[in-house]
Amino acid sequence: MPELPEAETLVRGLRPRIVGETIQRTRVLREDLLRVPARRFRSEVAHRTITAVERRAKNIVFELDGGERRLVTNLGMTGGYYPLGYDLGSTEPSHVGVRFHFGDGRKLVFRDVRRFGCLEVDDPDAWAERDARIGPEPLSDDYTPDDLHAALQRSRTPLRNWLLDQRRIAGVGNIYASEAAFLAGVDPLRPANEVTRDEAALLHGGLRAVLGEAIERGGTTLRDYRDAGGEPGGFGRQLMVYGREGEPCPNCDTPIERTVLSNRSAFACPECQR
Ligand SMILES: [Zn+2]
């Protein structure tokens, strides 16, 4: 499932290729990826120029005509964009849901096997409302440990659920929540408002470390990285607790425990995380 690092990697690959392109024609092959009729969607993006490609939480955001509109894509479970006719080849993948034609044979296709993705066009007001509903970006330069601590103080929800709540912090998924809580030495089941200032600082650093490393690896999730394992020297930290139930904690050898919380697994060391 694409999370913040995968979305960021996609944005970094798209930006140098499609910024400046004008959408000349749009073909919708899977209308269930849209919230409005295909005809309306096509007219909303027609002849608009992509002036920036950004990420917000796990969404891909194409700024159109300097911000008059934004095309916001939630990648769902399996969604992804493929720029064709550039340096990456022009063979179209299977399961294309929407195709944007630029010019000279260049195009951008949205592929989604399971079709939980969604493409929406926002005017500036709709975008402002959407943006305001999403929490701060954990990798942003002005997001501080004190910001995280202050926000945690306002909720009694278990830390793991707090971290997954996109209204409180943007783009954190299950893997990164477990790993960051381990780095901070905090039990993921602990109420958020009981996380101390020092622990919040460790959590802040842990989130940035695990998300940053995943981006450096090109958006490969930490789990995939571990599965691929055995690379000489390795490329950084492997998963320490996520998916390692019963395996020894890297710090203290105590078996890692798995707890099911809101139908999703949290992994933690019962000794190191109190
Ligand atoms: Zn431990």
C-alpha cells in the first residue's frame, strides 16, 4: 500500500517530466476512480497546464494553471502514475484507469489494479478545506518536537492510532508507526497524552528517520527491504519490530509482541517500550 515515502518517490519521478505539460485530451477507462461523471472530470482538466507536482500526506497533487485547480489523487491500495513517451519507455501497463494525453505522443497514465484510488479536481476553496483537514507533514522543516508533543497532549487515544490518524499527522502508516514508537521507547498502546516531552522528541526523530530512509531507498517499504535482504553491507536500518512477532528485540532479545488494535497489528518490545 503506497504510504508517504512511496508517494514522495512518485512525485520526485514525475516532477522533472510532466511539469509544464498541458493536458490536451483525457480518456477515462474506469469511471469508478472518479467522484464526478467522466465528462465533467475531462472538462475540469481540459487544456490546463501542470505547473507543479506536490505531495500532501499520501496524495499526489498536480497544481493546474498556477493553482486555479488542483488534481488530487489518492493512490488507494495499488494506484500509481506512469509517464509514457519520456525516457522511461512508452509501453502502457495493464489496468490503466485514466489516460492524460499531452502532445508529441507523451502521456501520463493512472494505473490501479484494485481501484481503491480516487482522482478529484479541487478549486482553491475545496483544496484549502481538504488541506486543512490533514495534519502537519512530519518531514516539513517547521514541524518541531514541541509541535508533536503539544498535539499528543490533546488526545487520550492510543499512540499507535494517533499516529495513523491523518488529521493529526500526515502520511504515517502502520509500519512507520510501529518502528517510530520502538525508536522512542514508547508502548504504542499508551494514551497519546501520556507521552512525555523527551519521548515526543525521540518519536519525532524516529518518524523522520524511518520515513526519510524509506524515501532514500526509492519508496521501497521497509518490509520489502527486509524481504529483499542479504545485500552486502545493507542500505540502512532494517525493520526492528514490524512483522517480527516472537523474534528477539534488537536491543534486549525479549520476544517482540504483536497486539491487534482497531483491526491492525502493532508490534512492540514489552521491555523497551513502556
Ligand atoms: Zn527490547
